[in-house]
Amino acid sequence: MHAADALIADQIRAVLTAAEAGDGTAPIVEAGDPVLRTDTRPFDGQVDDAELDQLAEVMRATMLAAPGVGLAAPQVGIGLSMFVAEDPGARDPEVAKVRQREPMPLRVVLNAGYERAGGEDVAFYEGCLSIPGYQAVVARPRKIALTGRDLQGNPIAEEVSGWSARIVAHETDHLSGILFLDKAEMRSLATNESVA
């Protein structure tokens, strides 16, 4: 096993051990930690299927407890190309319409990538669990083409649109060391309370 892959396996096992000893969640890494600015390595069997499934469960539990709608492996200190995302949708029908925010069932994506799939950019406030307390306006494609693999190794190649596309793009950016502030209109940076 390559040294970088061995390190990822160690990172995964450390997160699983800590989650098992605690409440089933992992600490979220905040901006300033180098893992958030590093390109991730693709999943290539660094751990077995059972450990990978456990990691997905811990990441989902961490995301929901935060609470959030997406979480990438670097956000729990793991340099692996993996994210989880799940969105119950907007409660307010008007917000749901304007943001095209429909419920998105749980997704676990390995080795993710995306490209614009047509349509215009749309700009909305977004935040990040690794930059707590702040949001900023980010323009993102309304529609993207997502590629990757699911937990069983099956290929993913699909179009994602609306708010779900924003979530998937945000999480996939993490896998390349990109934070939402890198793409934000910085003059829009505001506290969560002032945006609410």
C-alpha cells in the first residue's frame, strides 16, 4: 500500500475509533487546518467495505448533528475523496420555489467530480460546517453533471439541479481543497444571524 493510502486508512480508523468511544460523531475540522486545502486521494480500497460503510454512517451522523446538509471527508480530517449529502428541503414553499430546493435523499459519493451541465449561474448565500457562524453569496451552476462511485463501487453519472446541485458542488469542491469562501462575493460575508 502506498504511504499516502496507509495514512488515509489510519485517518479513517482514528475517526471510527473516536466516534465509537463518543456519541457516534466526529469532530468537524475548521478552516485553517491544512487537510481542508489539500487535494484528496481517490478511494482505492484503502479500507475494507465494512470500515467504509462505518465511515459513511459516522459522516452522516456528524452532518445531521451539526446540523448540515453535506459533509466531505476532509471536514473530519480525512484526505479521501468522499462526501455525504442529504437535504430535507426547504420548509417554506416560497423559499423552496426560489431556490429550487427539493428534498434530496442521502447520497454517499466516492471519487466525485462535476462539470457545468447548462443553464445560468445562480447566486445565493451558503455556509460551511468548517467555517461556523458565517455565510456569503456564491454563484454556482443551476445544473451540474456529477460523476463518481457509490459505496458499492457502482459508477455515478447523473445530472443534478437546483439547490441539490449547489450542495453537491460545494462538497465536491472540498475534495480539491476549495472552500466556499474561495468562490464567494467577499463583500457579502455575513454572520448566520444577520442572514437569517
